[in-house]
Amino acid sequence: MHRTIAAYGGEASVYLLRQKGQLRGFVKAYLEDGSTREGEITIRFLHRLEKQDELRQIELRFPNAPTLTITYDGERVWGTENGAPIVLRLRTEAAFRAELKHNYETLLRYREYKAEVKYVGREKRSGIDVDVLDLTLPDGATTRYFISARTFRILHIEYDVSVPLVGKPIRFRDSFYDFRVVQTTLVPYRIERYEDGRLVQEIRFTEVAYGVQIEEAQFRLSGSGEEKRL
């Protein structure tokens, strides 16, 4: 685990450099009917050490569709379409909330989050030897990490997402590729997401910047309007 933190630039990069940032790129959604949608994605975040949380905002732009923005402002998750408030679908909100806890950076910040980390063992994934760790947060949320035994990079994470009114949790898997060094820290530029074994999303980042000017006000809902469900 400590070698993994070192592989991502060490604790200084995690706690100082990764306090705030913006990532831009392209997103491809794989729909259940076999079709795909391609668009642009922007992710903004502001990590608050004193509150041990992270404000997060995702902006999605698809052709011939309104711009969708999903935000966690420190208290709640909300969404807008072209700036007008909407009510997010239960599945969309559940997946977004899960990202706040289940991500590769949570392992890098395990001390801060007072998480318990347990070594499960070693196995092969796609012919690669990986060490398997389970990280459990104080609220019981658990993420399984698959870490390359050779490079110490986090290659995959798995976690369960419970959606209201859905019978059983959905098994999510995020897989990380195309690692690059950005401002002394290691960043995966391609991320694939699977739900119950089916590929549902691929993100390819083109721009990653840490330490950019981001304020808490950017994560607050401004204006008003009639909410609709997306």
C-alpha cells in the first residue's frame, strides 16, 4: 500500500497537489440497446481537508442534448440541465454518490479517511499479477482494489452500489489505463466502467490540471426553476 502511494507521487502530491483540480476529456456511453453516445466531460473537484470530504461536479455535453451538470456541494447531490434544476434519476444519483467514496484516490488518502485496509491476497487479472486489498470506511462502505504487483499502480476497483427500489446491489468495476505523470503525480487518462460485467462508460481525458482556481461557490446551486426528473 505504501509503495502504491509512492507510485502516485507520495503523500505530498496527494495532500497538497490534489486538493483541487479540473479534468476534461471525451466520454462514450454504451447503452443497453447496443448503441453508443459520445460527448465531452468536465470534472471539477475541491478537497476539504478540515471536513474530510470532496466537493465534486461533473458536466456532460452530448450533441443535440442539453448540458447536464451533477454536483455534490458538501450536503446534497443536485443536477441541472442547461442551468435549470432537475430531479436526478435514482440510479444516476446513486452512482454519483458512490463515486465520492469509491475511487482510486480513497486508498491514497486512507489515513485521512481513517479507513481500515485489509490485504486479501494475490491473483491474476488478464495475465497480470495483482495484489488485492479491501478498504473499509468508518461508515462501512467497502472498495476492493486490484494493484499491479510489478508497478504498484491501481488497475481496477470494485464496489457495490445500492439503488432505491432495485432488488439487489449493482456491482461496479472501474478499470484504469494510460497512466501519465501530471505535476509530479500519476493519473490514469482512460477509465472504463462496468456494471454487473457490462461496459457502460469510457472516459478519455485530454487535459488534467491540479491547483487551478476553484472556489466553493462553483458548487452551489444558483437560480431556481421547476424541477424535472432526468
